[in-house]
Amino acid sequence: MFRNLAEDIVFFLVTHKIISIDERDIYIYGAEAILLNGSLLFVFFIISLFTDEIVNFLSYLLFFVPLRIFTGGYHAETSNRCFVLSTMMYGLSVLIIKTFPLFHTFFLSKVVGIVCVGVIILFSPLINKNNPLTQKQRKRNRIISYLILILDLIAYILCYNLICTISSSVLVFVMFDSFLLIIGKIISFTKSNNT
């Protein structure tokens, strides 16, 4: 769906001589990424509005997105699959926060959160065919990931002491990022052993 729409948009732009046909593939990739990410943000915002979880949406933007950009991890093969899996993941985050608004106060949540931070420190940034990085980019992304984790920890502690459910969202999104890293690592390891 996203790919087809991106191709249609680029075809229109090429036929009207707005962009060069030589750069068609780059424009298709960019248009598909914009359509996918824009659609995801729109759907997540609507879910948040209907569930009265705008704080979770803001937490997603502030805590998950920056961390995910620099840590890497599992990427779906198609934009349609990415859309479905991402929507399910966000829906799960809302379900967790709605069901357990004080999720961040559970002992087990804290332990799992610490383990997840360790996973992010150990594996990020994950290098794979969807996220090829030079040695310099890898070092830069690792440092940025650590800085984002520190900022997330500060936000978690500040909100925790204010008994704010933002801490639960921060914890959930750090766990999700860690989970995506583990899945990506397993897939990369499996593919490298099969070749």
C-alpha cells in the first residue's frame, strides 16, 4: 500500500517534470518513509485520543523514537508489515499503561528495565543490512544512545518521584526498544549462520 502510493506520487512528479527520473528510486524510498511514518504518527495519535493516553503518545515521541533511531534493531521486510507491527506494539503500550498505570513501581518492572538498559548498552547500535553503519557512525550512534538512555533515566527518576505515569511509559518504551534489539540480533545471527 505505502510502496504503491509512493510510486504513484513519484510517477506524477516525474511526468510533470518536477523531479528527475534518474533519482526515481530515491524519491520512492523517501516518499514511502514519509507516508509510513506520517501514517503511524497519525494512527498513534488517534489511538491516544480515544484512550485518553496523550501522555503515552508524547512519551513515545520523546523517549522511544530518539532511542530507536540510534539503537537500530528489528526492521520489518515491508512497510505494510512495519505499519501493522508498529501499531500492535503501540497498542500494547497503551494497554499496559491503561491496565497498570503504576507499572513503573513494580519491582519486577524495575528489574526487567535494568536488564533492558543493559541489552541496549551491549547491543546498540545494531548493524544489519537495513542499518549499515561505518565504524565512525557506529561509535557516534553508541554515544548518542547512551546519552538518550541517561536522559530517559533522569526523566524516569523525576517523574517517578512525582508519582507520574510518564515513568511507566518511559519504562515500557525502553523495554520495547530492547526487545526490538534482541529480535534484530537474533535475526542477524541466524542469517549470518545460514550463509
